[in-house]
Amino acid sequence: MALLTLMAFAFYLGRRRSLTVVGGRSGVKNLHSLPAYYGFYTALWAGLPALLVAGLWLSFEGSIITTLVVDGLPAEMRDTDPGRLGLLVNDIKNLASGNIVSAHVDETMQRAADHLNELRSVGRMALGVVVLSIALAAGALAWRAIGPKMRARNRVEFIVNGLLIASSLIAILTTVGIVLSVLFESFRFFHKIPLTDFLFGLEWSPQIALRADQVGASGAFGAVPLFAGTLLVSFIALLVAVPIGLMSAIYLADYAGPKLRSYAKPVLEVLAGVPTVVYGFFAALTLAPAIRNLGESVGLVVSSESALAAGLVMGVMIIPFVSSLSDDVINAVPQSLRDASYALGATRSETIRRVVLPAALPGIMGGVLLAASRAIGETMIVVMAAGLSANLTANPLESVTTVTVQIVTLLVGDQEFDSAKTLAAFALGLLLFVVTLGLNIVALHIVRKYREQYE
Amino acid sequence: MAVRDEENDMTTAETVIADADLVGAKVRSKAGSRPLDNDFKTIGEVRVNDPRMSCTDVNVFYGDKHAIKHVDLDIAQNQVIAMIGPSGCGKSTFLRCLNRMNDTIDICNVTGEIRLDEVDIYDRKLDVVPLRAQVGMVFQKPNPFPKSIYENIAYGPRIHGLAASRAELDEVVERSLAKAGLWEEVKDRLDQPGTGLSGGQQQRLCIARTIAVDPEVILMDEPCSALDPIATAKVEELIDELRENYTIAIVTHSMQQAARVSQRTAYFHLGHLVEVGDTTQIFTNPRHKLTEDYITGRFG
Ligand SMILES: Nc1ncnc2c1ncn2[C@@H]1O[C@H](COP(=O)(O)OP(=O)(O)OP(=O)(O)O)[C@@H](O)[C@H]1O
Ligand SMILES: [Mg+2]
């Protein structure tokens, strides 16, 4: 808070000084940069180093204080094993912040807690002082450096540039980190279960692995049924979403008036905003029983959790992906092509069928692939509506299970973290990631190709 | 906002460039400063003996904007008529009326009467699909479909069912390409995309595509504006040849082109058809001050 005020103040001062050094408003053109840049420059100098120090301080403060407190403890208490010591420190911390403690409170502990509190408040004070003085010093330095020749604009842009790079690095590094962790856990899994068994095994029953005498029982970790289930559900979903999405896109792009379009498009996109859990219980509680009743009335055996129910609802969910992207690419087909077709005496539907759609096809394909990767990665709906049994079947009326569902069930509940069962979740995750990544890359590639074509 | 400004500007321009020849009796009086008003009468003979198309009191509105004002004009059989005039005067708009391409613009409203061989093309009962097959159009920018050269040409005949068999279709394609002077250049690569041709070839492909549905009238809106001089010369040559079998209306910004390819010329100004006459007469002896200014390059 104080720092922000300080930065604002620094901005003002820096700006003013830049004007003073060139002799007021009339001298602005003698300045290298606009006065505001000098303001920003000073403000950044006042803010950034101080923030950096504060950040470092806060991240190390905890451990330093703990070390100090531990050092302050009597020797016989210090010499226990690390686990007990950790417990003790926890107790002291709890005591210090006035919480309930598990152990009996004795004199030394009370003293240690007081010590801790003291250290903490001193730390806070010191932090405040250090940060503010750094801010002041750095700000003042920057302020003094201001002169007509100083290239404040370039420096500000440089710093801003750095900030932007840092932010994007954080995003990228997080992704890389996630991928690496999944990768390592998967390697550990593949130590226990051979890769080929996993990729080509036709049977999935990870429960067996729980029994001590059968750990790593081969054949139980075949991912094929899961992927078959995923594909079945996604296929049904695409069967629903592609025709409906495409046709509504065509309607929106070529038939609907601008007014209707401005209402209809957002409404359609609301579908994408419905939480998937909501779709999930709609599928599980409304659609699945309805399908079963319908099936029974015509003499079909339908399990209460069917691939069909999950697929249908998932199809509805991904309609907006298909329609929105297709609508974009259909709109991107140049009007001149439509005019050419109309001028040859083609009707609107002929024009759409023979000119617009073929021209937009690559883009539409891209949209469909994106929707497909979305469907494959979707979890909630299938958890609730598709069931758990790993059937290798193409019958949409049976219950199937998908990769995502299995990951959830493998990791829900208390598990040993290094059993093949839990590690299998990582392997499945990795495989899923590879598949959707592949789909995405292909889709984006197609869409980009398509865009280039009309530029 | 923008439209209003434009309108104001134009009115001023009009006022400055004097018009003193409303009745057409006194030729080239340089006095006066009235804009063309609504009951302005076109100078020159708007009617011909054997009209293919005949327009009477045609008005076009884009919303409130009056883009074509009381235009009467005949388009003669087997002739090329050139439409010239400063930018924004309504040449394209008028051309698009002739095959009802303006229908594709929501805010566009056309009144008056346009006859094609005695049939009123704005008759409510008339179907625009066969009309557009009869009155074809070539656009300013070549716009081949992203299909093969063959498919580009075959598109029209296919949708109108003009060819009963593949062999017949092949023949139509060859004939159209030959008429457009493109056959020799592309006969070995009919299956390659039309978009891969050069600009001039693309434009001739578009002309061939229009010819393929066997129209009676061909409308061309600045067909050479995206082409280099050589390609332009080829297209002009082509237009001259096509005149034997078709009736052609061409919009152009090039005086030389109008003079080279057309037999009649119509000069438009701010929605009015100012003057129409034989091309030679218009270019050597314009009767209206505005026409003279335009073709001598003093305006537009
Ligand atoms: N789709 C449209 N919506 C609204 N106004 C239009 C539209 N098309 C044309 N206009 C207006 O109608 C008038 C005539 O336009 P038109 O395109 O026919 O001019 P033009 O003579 O072909 O000009 P250019 O030589 O630049 O092609 C212009 O003032 C233009 O602003
Ligand atoms: Mg035009």
C-alpha cells in the first residue's frame, strides 16, 4: 500500500523533474521522451527493486525465523529426530498464533513461542523499513538521473518488455512443469508395467493390483478398453454436434438477419458456459433413465449408465465449439465468391453447398477437431453418465468407461502414491495429453492454412 | 455521419461544377451554378431501335440514399455499351440492377422498370435464377472459385442442368474456354486450381465461366482494373469478339478502354445519367459540360 503511494509520488516527481530540467512545458521537445515516461521510469525504479526484495524476504522469512527459534531451544529438545522436532515447531507456531496445541505447554515452549512472535514482529518492521528505504533510494537515484538526454522511453519499454516476458515465461514453465511431472510418474509406471501391455492390453482392471500378492499383475492395465470407450462416447458426441453445429452455423452466417444473429449467437455460446457438472447430472438423472425406458419399451436392453446418454449430452455441450468456429470460417469465405455464384444463377442453397462449404471445409474440419479434443478430454459428464465398467464394446447402449473417468477413480480416495494403480493414472493422463495435443496441433495447423488461403 | 458528410461534399462539388444545360438545347453554356435536379433530362438518345434491355425511370435507394435517379436507358443488341463517370456516381449500382444482383444487399431498393426482351425483370413473379443465367456478370476483381479450372467452368452448366452427359460438359467447358481465349493456355491443366492462374488468366476464366451458362447479356464491372496492360489488351480483344454473339455492358474508369471497346457510351454523374450517345460522338463532341469536363480530365 505504502509502496503504491510512493510509486505514484515518484511518477509525479519524475515527470516534474523532467519538465524542470528542460525549463518547463515549452522545453518538452528538447526531452528525449515524453514527460510521462520519465514519471514511469522513476516510479518503476521506486517500485520494482523494493517489490523484489519484499518477495525474497517473505519467501525466506519463515525458514529463517524457524531456524532461529530452533536454535533458541534447549539442546536436549533440539536433538530429537527431525519428525518430532517438526511437530514441536508446529506446536510452537500454533501457540504463538494462539491456536490449540497438541502437546502439553511447558515453560520452554512458551518462551520459544514468545520468541517466535517477537522475531516475527521484528521481521515485519525490518521488512517495512528495508523495502521503503530501497524504494526511496532507488527512486531518488532514478530521479537524479533524469536529464534531457536520458532515453527514458526506451528504458521503460525495456522494463515493460521484461515484465511481459516474465509473465509468459511463468505460463510456459508451468505447462512444462506439469508435463514433466506427468512424464516422470508415467516412467515410474512403465517400470512396473511394460509399455506394450499398457498400450495394447485389452483388459483393464486396476483393482487387482491392490491385492498384495498380485501387484503388477500383467494384463490388468490395458488401456485399449478405456480408449475405445472414450472414442465411442466422443464419436456419439460428434455425431450430435457436427450436424447441428454446422447447420446452425450455416443458418447464422448466411440466412439469419443481422439482428437475429446478434441475439442467437451469444445464446448458442451460453451452452459452452454451462458447467459440465450440470450437464453431467442432466445426463445421469434425466436422459439416461429416459433412454433406458425408451429402450425397454422397444425390447432393448439398456444399462442405466450408457455411452449413448453421455455422448448425447456431451454432443450438446460441444455444439457451440463447432458452430462458433464454423460460423467464423463461413463468414471468412469472401463475399465475392458468393456473388460469383449468384451471378451465375445459383440459388442460395446451391451457393452454400457447392461454393461456401467446400471453401470453408478445412476451417470447419479444424473446428471439428478442436471440438473432438474437447470431447475426449471431457470428464464430468462421463463420470456421471457413462459408468465405470471397462467394457470393450461398440454398443452405445452398454455402459463404458473413459480415460478421464478412470483417472478420477484411480486417484479418488486414499492411495499409496507409488502403487501401480495410482501411477497408472499418470500414464493415462500422459496418453490423453498426447492425443489431445496431437489433435489440437493438427486442428490449429489446418485452421492456419485455411486463413492464409484467403489473405 | 459519414454518409451525410459525403453527401454534403458532393453537393458542393456539384454546385461548383456548373451545369447550365438542363434542356439540352443550348450546347455548352458555361454559365450557371445549379446542381442537377430531380427532373433533369438525359442528353442524347436513350432509346435504340432493337433494345435487348430497356430501363425506364429506374431509381435505386440504399436506405435513404438515392443512388440512381430516374434513369432511362436502352441497351442495344450485339453492342458494347460503356458506362463511365466519377467514382461513386452509381455505375456499379446501375449495372447490378440489370441482373438483380442488388437483391443480395438488404438495404437496397429498386423502383422503375427494366425489361429484358419485353419481360419486366422486377416483376414479382419473375424468378431471378434464370434471369441471372440470361444476364451474366463479371466482377472487378477476378473471383474464381477455389476449385479446378474445369470445375470453375462446369459450375454454371451443372446447376442449370445444361449438359446431359460428361462428354457434353467437357464440350461446354472447352467451348467456353476457347471463346474466352484461354483454352490453349490451360487445356493441359484443367484439373489444377483456378486460383493458381495469373490475374489476367483468372479474369478470362471468370468470363469463360459466365459464357458457359450461355447468357444473352454480359455485365462487366471494371473487368480490367486489376490487370496489367497486356492482360487488359487480351480481355479487350475478347470483349470485341464476344460482341458478335452477346450484348455487353461494361463499367470502366479508363476513357481509352471505353473508346476502344464500346459503340455507345453513357456518362453518369451523382446518380444521374447525364449523357448518352455514340462513343465517337461522346469522346469527340460531348454535349454536356459535365461530360466534357470528365472526359477531358478536368474532373473525376
Ligand atoms: N452496399 C451499399 N450500401 C450503401 N450505399 C452504397 C452501397 N453500395 C454503393 N453505395 C452508394 O451508392 C453510390 C453509388 O455507388 P456505386 O458503387 O454504384 O458507385 P460507382 O460508380 O460504381 O463507383 P466506383 O467507380 O468507385 O466503383 C455511392 O455513393 C455509394 O456510397
Ligand atoms: Mg463500382
